[in-house]
Amino acid sequence: MTRKPRVFSGIQPSGNLHIGNYLGAIQQWVAGQGQKTNFICIVDLHAITVPQNPADLRRQTRELAALLLACGIDPQQTTLFVQSHVRAHAECSWVFSCITPLGWLERMTQYKAKAQKQESVMTGLLTYPVLMAADILLYDADEVPVGEDQKQHIELTRDLAQRFNYLFGETFVIPKPVIRESGARIMGLDDPTVKMSKSETARGHAIRIIDDPDEIRWAIKRAVTDSFNEIRFSDDPERAGVNNLLQIYELLTGRSRPEIEAHFAGKGYGALKRELAEVVIEALRPIRERYYQLMDDPAELDRILAIGAEQARAVAEPKMTLILERVGFVLPKDRR
Ligand code: ATP
Ligand code: LTN
């Protein structure tokens, strides 16, 4: 019997989940449930690569779990778990860091961008992709659905898997990134030249998944457009603002591009913005409602995460034992 393809992805509990995260990643995770074996990991170990307030981190971890469930992640079909609940992630990351050339990490564009924003850069920010490789490879994942910004990290994961296999014998599946064409990179509403980001907290930059209708209308109304006054999809950087609004519309309505362009033919940007705001509000309404229900029952949330952690350990632990064995460690009794 051939095994079902394995899907693994991760998301940081850094707060402010936005429609870029939803359209670039979470929506794909939800759509892929059922046909494949899915693992979704709340990567708290990754979150601390930049300073975090402990109380905020703990709250945001539960909030993110509730948000993912509210977005449609079904714990019956997906193993949803917290990274720090499965010790193998940190353990494997150490082993990998010992076979990762420094130059590979120094080249990472996300590292360079994030390092620039920090007053002093911690080692974990540099070794972040090594931990990410551990996440993916421990589960023998075939596919990693992510937004465009993560492509380079997955390439590094592939290189690392090949290197380990070469040094210590066939151990890891080589995973491939799965990146959607539309939605892979949702841009900031206030600046369509930069990706919508959790860490950019200026009002009007992002639409957060739990924003209320007035806030959503406010942000879309002020979204940066251009002076062409023509509603069509385009790769032209000067039309990036309108293209971004159209992509959001496309992904939330499921309508085709020609259909959307025909629908808006002859209309102005004001009309596009008004209609888009209502589409976004209606798409997010059930998610927001479900989120508040889930947040009312923290014991149930913790129960779901405990089951997820157990299922994840059942896969990661034996794999970790194999890794330790391949590297040449004497296995302790409880690992044999
Ligand atoms: P930050 O911008 O602060 O680094 P983030 O918004 O990228 O955070 P992550 O937890 O790192 O948040 O990302 C979760 C998932 O969302 C990843 O798969 C990432 O590729 C995707 N993603 C993030 N921002 C966007 C975006 N603007 N468009 C599409 N996908 C995105
Ligand atoms: N680095 C990713 C989050 C992440 C991830 C992973 C994604 C951590 N581990 C494993 C896919 C697979 C990010 O910042 N979006």
C-alpha cells in the first residue's frame, strides 16, 4: 500500500494574524484536509528568535490555536500541535546545526531583513531555518504549503536533507514547497510594494482576521491604488495596489479572473473597494464568531492541543531515534 502524501506547515504565534496568512497559507491547509495526512504546527520555538513577552507569547499561542480551528482546521483530519510540546524539534535542530554551513544561513533573505530591524541579533535568528528543516524532516513531509516568502527556507531544508542522507545514509524524504499562484504574496494595503506582515502594526497596513467590520471598511477605503482607474489584474508594479485588492477578491469569492474583470468593467476604484470590503467582512464573520466561542473554553483548546502533541510525538520520536542512531550516538535505554 502506498502511503498518503504527508503535508507539514508551521505558523508563528506572534499575534495579529492577517488575511495574508489566511489566503497565502491557512486556506490551502484547510482545502487540503482529507486527501492527505496533515500536520500543522504552532511554532513557538521560532517565535522566540525575536524578543517576546512571556505572558503575550502564552496568550498568543492559545489564540492562534483558536484562530486556526475557527478558520476550518479540523483536528479530526489534521494534527494541530505546539512545536515546544514535541521535544524532538529542538533536539533535531541541534544535530542539523552541526551539518549546516554558516554561509547557507547568512544568505537567507528573511534573516537579513529581520536582522536589520533588531538592535542586537541573537544566534537563534540566524539558525531559524535549521529548526524549520527539523520541523519538516522529522515528519517525512512530502509537501510544505507556504507563502512565497518561505521558499528559500524550504530550499535550504531540501539541501540539508540531501546532505544528511549523503553523510549518514538515506534517512529523509526530500520535501517540496507548494506555493499558490494567487495569494502567495498579499501586499500591505498602505504600501503595495511590501508584503502584508504581522510585525507591521500601523493601522491600515493589514486586515486582521478578527478585525470588526468598521475597521475592515476603514482599511480598504484607504488602501493605496493608482491613477489609471482601470480594474484589471496586472503584474505592472505601478498597478500593484489594485492587483492586490483584486487577488483578495478572487480568493474570497472563488470567481475567475475574466469574470471579475467583466464584473467591474467601467466601474471605479470606489466601487471595487466598497464591494471588496463587504466580501471580506462576510468571509471573516463566521471565523470571528467561532474564534470567540473557542476562546471561551480554554480547557477544550488545551485538550485538542494535547491530542495533537501526542499524535505528533508518535511520528517524530521514532524518527529522532533513527537520526541519533545514524549520527553515532549510544542510545539510552528508553530510546531503544
Ligand atoms: P512576519 O511578517 O512578522 O514575519 P508572517 O506574517 O510572515 O510574519 P508567519 O507566521 O511567519 O507570519 O507566516 C505564516 C504563513 O503565512 C507562512 O506560510 C507565510 O508564508 C504566510 N504569509 C505570511 N505573510 C503573507 C503574505 N503577505 N501573503 C501570503 N502569505 C503570507
Ligand atoms: N518559518 C515559517 C514558519 C514555519 C514553517 C515551518 C513553515 C516554521 N516551521 C515548517 C512550514 C514548515 C514562517 O515564518 N512562516
